[in-house]
Amino acid sequence: MIDHVSVAVGDLAAAAQFYDAVFAPLGLTRLVERPRTTGYGKRYPEFWLNLRIGLPAVADDTGVHIALRARSEEAVTAFHAAALANGGRCAGPPGPRQAAMTTYFGAFILDLYGNKIEAVTFPAG
């Protein structure tokens, strides 16, 4: 249903460096670079960073939340660790959670601008 998502950032170079590290455990790489936008994905850019010069960080409670699939619990944990090591903040440590339909393993981070990003994997079976 969703083709791609975008988040606004105030410093494209810093945000791209952050997401290079955070997305590596999820298998997402930088596929497109333009003066005001950078696109990440596996084969097609599905997650975009859009430069908004002077953009302040958003409030932690905006309600914006983007969840990305991870291939394993280890990838979720590595995503979270990479975010914290590169200036992100914890919004929920790696661990099991109850979703509407099933349990899953996930972690939440706030990026350099307060965007809430989750990595999630579902148990087999």
C-alpha cells in the first residue's frame, strides 16, 4: 500500500550519515543523492530525507511513527545500537511487544530531528 515515506531534516549531510549507520543493519542503503534529498532502500528508494534548512527538532510527542521491517532480532538490536551511537535517542529499547494481531520484537528511536523510527521483526510460525 505505501510506496515510500519522507522525513524532514535540517542538515542533510548529518542526517544521511546518521541513517547510513542506522539503516545498515536493516539492509537499506543510500540509493539516490540530490542537493536537497537522499533516498534509501534495498532496490528502490523507499525512505527519503528531505532538507528543510533551519528545521528545528520536532517534539517527541508528535505522534509521527514509521516502522521498518528487520530480518531478525539481532538486526533490530543493531539498528537501535547504531542510532544511539550516532546521536539518536532511545524511544523504546529492543524487546518483545504485543501488536494488535500478534507479538513482535521491536525497538524505537528518535533520529537527530525527533522523527520516531521503529525496527520490527515478527516471530516465525
